[in-house]
Amino acid sequence: MRIKFSLLYFLILISSASFAQVLQNSQINGSFQIDGQYYQTDSAIGAYAPAQDIDLMGFGNLTFTNGPFTAGVRYESYNNAIVGYDQRYNGSEIVHRYAQYNNDGLDITIGNFYEQFGNGLIFRSYQDWSLGYDNAMDGIRVVFEPTKGIRLKGAYGKQRFFYENGPGIVRGIDGEISINDFLSNYKESWSSKKLKTVLGASVVSKYQKDNDPLRKLPENVLAYALRANINYNDFFLLSEYAYKYNDPSTGNGLIYKPGNALYLVSGYSKKGIGLTVSGKWIDNMNFRSDRAAVLNDLSINFLPALPKEQTYRLATLYPYGTQSNGEFSGKAELYYRFQPKTKLGGKYGTQINLSSSMVQSIDTDSATSKEFGPKSNFLTPGDERYFRDVNFEIEKKISPNFKGSAQYIYTEYNKNVIEGKVGADYVYAHINIIEFYYKINTTHNIRTELQHLFTDQDKKNWVMALIEYSIAPHWFITAYDEYNYGNEKSKERIHYLNGNIVYAFGSNRISIGYGKLRAGLLCVGGVCRVVPASSGLTFSITSSF
Amino acid sequence: MKKLIIFVLFLSFSFISFAQESESFQMPSITLKDMDGNTINTSELKNDGKPLIISFWATWCKPCVNELSTIAENYSDWQDETGVKLIAISIDNSRTSNNVKPFVNGKSWDYEVLLDVNGDFKRAMNVNTVPHTFLFDGNMKLLNQHTSYAPGDEIKLYEKVKSAAVSSK
């Protein structure tokens, strides 16, 4: 026993010494987050405490780096997932692990990875904790740069589906050439040319066995995309076209017609001014590694929504989510700064932001085959409007201690289509927002927000007030009240009062809140999840190292 | 046995932290694009022996935009006095990333901006939320990280930049 023990001890010493030597040049980084909620039942707002009273969820990331070698794990725990998160997240497990070797232009990953081709129209694998979204790939990825300016990517694997992988196999290749970088290998002056062009192409294919007893479903579905990005002086044009072969799925109503998408962004910008005009066409681009999947499950691609991403509380009441089965949208946006010491700029300058977008259905022929689906007319808008917004914002610093902004937003929101509700109102809303910052001294600050939403539809008018006191660099103390004062039912004219304290130190942040949270749609990047009303104590800890 | 493994791990971890004391940060190697479409590898981010700030932000993140706007007011003074450089990493996805250049120009910011469209660099740097700011000295030693922004944070940050500029010399 004693011999055994000393041998073991000796082994440990040796291994830890050599291990330590390897680790001499190594680095370990990571991050943690814990989110929790203690519930109270509040039947007035439709918030019901689950039987367990408290939900806790969290993750930990660990990354190990040694020169060209990287390895990492991600552990997630949901006991249970907080109300509003997908309850299929339940339990604790290492959900993500990978090893990567990246040297001399060759980058190989085995295990889990995230990847995006172009704008993501046919392939995007990513993760967003606040949305509860993770479609990480589990397989192999290779990125190769044979020479400056050329990048080739290959990826294959299955997608994460909660605690397992989805049934379909996803494989894809992407090639991109930056003409200027490539030609600068031969002639240096190419890298400083005013005209810069980047071209790219990708192909993605998914495989899923056909178990349908009645239909003959395609087991392999191919999609491709072509893109070109051009910069010339202050102008730019970004474009991507995608095509998907027939892919009957639950999401598109099991129709056989192929899908396509076009995404265009053009712009002009130089110091003090920025202007963009964008357009997007989507026809039948629901693309998942399980044809039966719905909601946000097992999406292979990402269809960015065009309308402005709103951040103020009442402006997030009516957010737009991309309609993958068909939409035609356009947007124009202007940022302009009146420089300081000009007539309209005043002493500190004045910032103006303007944007407007519109989303319509797509035009389809009425004579349709049930099996093929409605034939659509490329780049022709349909009659039904899904969404429209106009945003005007002005920001101004008034004195060294005082600055503010005012905003007006007009929104049209087709609740039937966007939320998939039948017989809901088509909402027209006007939103006004005023925000002020007042600096008491170098570290103490007061911020206030006043928001008002006017609409004759849905739950009618809302008002919101917020006050935040911050002490740099550690403390934020916030209180806000959302009040649905216009609600037709007097019982539902409710104050959603909330208080929140945040303590930030270094790369750590602790927050504790108490109050009532209204039901709503939380959207990030055009992907949305429904959040029910809740009441109680919330807390969150996040930390990076 | 389990205890022993833990012990060994603990031992090696202490070696790592010992090793890390004096060493410069190993910047992850991620390929990103700048606003003009030029390709840049993050392992090459540096500021020629002067302090470097790397700030993660997004066009839709109000505190981030506030922080960068506030620093922008004094950025040329900061550069003159300390030689500091700020690289702003936009984590906007393809919904808003195409709008970053007009946004930055519209605000008259002078920062180098890189587009982390699928969050690869964000994940590699273990950034959970934005804003998240890293400060490196001239030898790329990580001096400070900070998450969230309260008005006045920029003053504390600049104090650290100044002492980093002195110690980097």
C-alpha cells in the first residue's frame, strides 16, 4: 500500500511538473453567468409561480490556449429554465466541447463550433444566451487560407438540439476572394486601390432520411448563395443572392417549390454623415436540419430582419420578426452630425438619426398547385403589409453636465402575421421618448427616460418613466414603472413597477431586481421568443476572466 | 483518486497563474473584417508599444454608444498625450453590421472598427455582455477589464491609460 502510494505520488510529481511546463506558455480564460428568479403569483398580470418557486440557470465557459492550440468546454445548467425560456432546457451537462489547431493558414476544429457563410442566408450557426438560442454544430470544420486574399471553409456535422443533436446532417463549403488582397501578392499598389471588391460563394446541403409513408420527400436538400461586396471611396454596395432547392417542411406547409432570397445594402458615408438604403426579398427560405422542426429549432440559416432594432422599453412592444415563408422589405437610414461650432451644431454638435422601413407580403399567383405551393413573382410586393416604421431621433449635449435625446417612432404592426394570432388587431402606434443625462460630478450621474405609446388598438395607451442613479465605476440603481393606463378593462390598467440594483467590478456584474414584468416578445436580431408575465425577485451574476 | 486529480489540477492551475503574471496576453486568432472589407487577424492587434483599448459594442447597445461617444470627445487629446489606440469591436450581426460604417461615420468617430458578425472574437475573449472594455499596456499585458458603462467610467479608464503609457516606456 505504501509503495503503491509513493509510486503514485512520484507519478503525480512528474506529470504535474511536465504538465506545468506545458502550461508555462498556456492561458486559461473563461466566463460564468448565473440567472435566477424567485416567483410570486400575481393573477392580475397573469403571472403564476411554478411549483418549485425558484428557477436557476447558468453556464460556464473555459478556454485553454497554448500557441496554435485551443480547447474549450461549455457547461450549462437549468434547474429549471427561467419562465419565458424554452422549458426543454432542463438539467445540467457539458453541452459544448472542442479542440482547435490554427497554424500557417490552416485552422481545424473538431467538436462543437459556430460558423456563418456570408450574411447567413443559407448557413449560420450561433448562440445567444438571452434568447436561449444555440444551434452549434457538432462535427468538423476546416478553414484554409492558401494565399493572402483567399479563404476557403468547409464544415459538416449535426446541429445542437437542447441536449442532443438534431437528426439531419449539415455540410457546407464557402469560398471568398478579396480581389485587392489577392492581387497585392503580385503588385503592392492593389491594397491601396479605391475600389475594393470581395466575392464569395457557398453551398450547403442537408441530409435527413425520408420516413414519410405517403410522400416522397427529398432526403438531400441543396442550397447555394453568391455574394459581392464593393467599396468605392465613400460608397459601398453589399449583395447576396441565395437559392434553395425543393424542401417540403412543416414550416412551409410541406410544399415543393424552391426558395430564394436577395439581400442588398447600399450606402454612402463619410465623416459626419452616413446613409444606407437596403432591400430584402425572401421566398420560402425556411431551412432546417429537421423538416418537422418549428419555432426557433434547428434552423440552418439566418434571415436578418430589416426594421430598426428597438431598445427603449415601450418601443419593444411591437418588434418585427422575419417571415421566412415570404416577405419583401426595404429600409432607408440616415445618420447626420451637425458639427460643433456651426449654427445647428451649437457648442457641442447635434446628432440626427432618421430611419424608415416597410415590410410587405410577396406577390403570388392565385392559380396554385397544392403540392408545389403558390408560384411567386420575383421582387414583386404583395398587397398585405406586415410592418412599417418611421424613426426620428435627435441627440444634443446642452452643457458640460447636461445632455439629452428625443425620439418619435411611428409603427404599423400586423399582429396576425408576426405573432401568428388569428383575428388580432392591425396595430398603429405612435411612440415618444425623451431621455436626459445629468452629471452631478465626475462619478455621480442621473439618467431619466419618459416614454409614451399611443395606439387605438391592442392594449391601447402606455406610459413609462425611468430613473437611474449611477456612481461610476460600480453602482447603478434603477427604478421604472410601465403603466398600461389606456387599457379598456379597468382591471388591466396595471403598474408594472420595477427596481434594480447593479454592482459592476472589473469584468464582473451582479444585479438584483424586484418587480413585475409584462408579457412580451423578446427579439434579438430578428429572432424572437415569447416572454410571459412574471413577478418576483430576479438576480444575475456574470463574470469573465 | 478523484481527490488526487483535483490536487494535480489545482497544482497546475497555480503554475499557470504563476506563469501568467509576467506574460503578455495571447490574443485569440480570429479573422475579422474592418468597415472597408479588409481582412484583419485579431492575433495581430497591437499598438507599437503603446497602450491599447479593445472595446466590444453594438449599434443597438445604448450604453456602448454612450461610452464611445463620450470617449470620442476627448480621443484626440488621449492620443496626443499617451499614444493610446482604441479598437471598437462591433458585435452587430448581419441584420445591423452592414449599417456599422454609416453609423460610425455619422457619429464622426475616429476609431478603428472591426466587425465580429458571428461573435467569434466575442466568444474567444469570453465577453458575456456589452459594453466590455479591455486595456492592454504597450507589451500587450492585460491590465484591466470592465463590463457595463456608467458616465465617469471613461475618467477612470484614462487614468489607467496614463499610468500604462508611463510604465510601457
